[in-house]
Amino acid sequence: MNPTSESASQPVPQMNMESKLPKRRLVLAWDMHYNCNYRCPYCFYTSAGWAELAKKNTYKSPQEWGEVWERMHARHGSCQLRITAGEPFTYPGFVEVIATITRWHDVQVTTNGSRTDSLHKFVTAVDPAHAELDCTFHPLNTDFDLFLNNVLLLRKHGFTANVCYLAYPAQLAGMPDFKRRFAQNGVHMNLAMYWGAYQAKDYPFAYSSEERLLIKEVIGQEIGPETVNLEPIPVRGKICGAGQRYAVVQADGKIYRCGQLCHEDQSIASIFAPEVKLLETGRPCPVDYCRCKEFQSAWEDDEKKMMLQENRLQPVDAQKLALGTMP
Ligand code: SF4
Ligand code: SF4
């Protein structure tokens, strides 16, 4: 079936599905393994080097992962696991692992939506009350109709499945048309800003005024959750719950405060330790910008809301920082 041509004459309201997962005290972003069936030019892992990263990969059976995550449940209760990889669906036995660990935790899986066979297996084996999917559309690698059909398959089986598109300079021109084609099929296409180099320029700072205008036109609003990081706001010194209410688990099991604080010597724990202990309080952010918007899980609700809806932030108390009196 070609869903785009079938519904082109009859537009349907586009829909960004609300998360139905309950709020959890602890959110963990889990890099399940460093492997992907794509090689996107804008991918952090492609520039970091897949072969080097793959040395951290830890392959366990669904039963073994069940034991690890059941132990985490005993210590921290039900968590929300944000599963990325590379591409999680390339992890051996991925569907069985998810069917097992959703006995204790909820999962939100970021996928490139390419593995049609595994997605069919997923929708029959996993309960949509405990699993949601963020599907990133990579037009340089995939076919629009294949991707869309997989998103619609997930939705048909009751899963919250949203679509994201990266405002990478080389794929800006295609954005309006893809947005229209998704909308014709009832799917809202969310935009994410690109962080990184392109043609020796540093993005998102290098977006031209025309590109910024185009991005805002495609988003459909001047300011809102999707425009965060179009004009990045400095966060250095801001007290952040990364490490306490949010953390990153890498493929070797090591836990870090967040994705930007992942140097070996910054590890705060391991999921394989019998007693997993995270930080007890928030701590100042040591970097300039929260590139991957992890503040959405790590900050207090009001500040997170202010950042997402108004793209602003309470000023960090520079004087206290200078005096070293911030906790
Ligand atoms: S699909 Fe995602 S993980 Fe895979 S290469 Fe592209 S950006 Fe990287
Ligand atoms: S604000 Fe963002 S980058 Fe800074 S510590 Fe928190 S999660 Fe990490």
C-alpha cells in the first residue's frame, strides 16, 4: 500500500501522540549497544567511530537482562527507560528483551523504523501500556512509504509512535514536503535542531536567517518545544538533577549523569553492581548547552516547562557560582 497516495485527496488532522506512560521518579537513557544498519552523516556515533564504540557492547539474553533490571526495580522502583543504540532493533533478541523488562519498567524506544519484520513481532509481543516509540525519519537512508507504514503499524496496534526529523543543513530543503506528506496521513513531524559541524560551520549557531525562518515555518510557531536549541540558552552552573532523577547507561553498563558527561572518569555507578547507587541531590551543570534536551527529564517541572514553552530559563546566580556556594 502507498499510504500517501491513498489519502492525498482526503487530508486528516495531523497528530502528535501524547505520552501515556506514567511519570516515573527515575528516567534512564540506555544505549543498548553501538550498532546500526544506517550510517547517517550527521550521526554522533559515526563521527566517534562505530568500531571503537562497539568494544563496549555487552550481549546478554532476555533472562539475564531481566535479572539486571529486576534488581534495579528492587532498588529504585519502576523507571522509564529511554532506549537508544544506534538502532535498538538490531540488538539480538531485542523484542524478547523488551517483553521481559517491561514487567518492571516502561520503555520509550528511539528507532529509525526500518526493521519491518521486527516491528511486526514487537506489536504482538509487547504491551503498549508499557512501551512507546520515537521514530526518526532519515531520508538519506530510507524510503518514505516504508517508514510511514511502520509508524502507522505501531499506531494501529495502540502504541504511541511519533516522528522526528533532523534539521540537518543538507536536508532542510526537503522538510516542508515531508511535513506535508506526514500530515496527509495524520502524523505530526517534529523537528530537532542539528548540533555539529557541516561544511566547516558550527550548528545550530550557523543556521542562516533564511534557514531559521524556514525552520520556524515548518514547525508552525515562533517559540515552542521544537524551537528550543534553535537559539541555544546557556545552562552552565544551572542546578540539574542529572545523575539523580535522570542518568545515561552506556552499553558496558556504566552510568553517567547525562550524555554530555560521559567521559570514563565521569561514571557514577554501574547497572551490574549489586548495589546501584545514584546521586542524592542535583548538581551544577558543567557544560554550556544541553544539546540533547536531557533537561526534559533532569530538571524540576516548572523550569522544564519554562524552557520548552517559552525558550527561556531562570538566570543562573552568577555571583553564587563565582563564590562556589551553589550546591
Ligand atoms: S539511524 Fe540513528 S544511530 Fe543509526 S546512523 Fe543514523 S543517526 Fe546514527
Ligand atoms: S543541563 Fe543538560 S547537559 Fe547540563 S548536566 Fe543537565 S542534562 Fe547534562
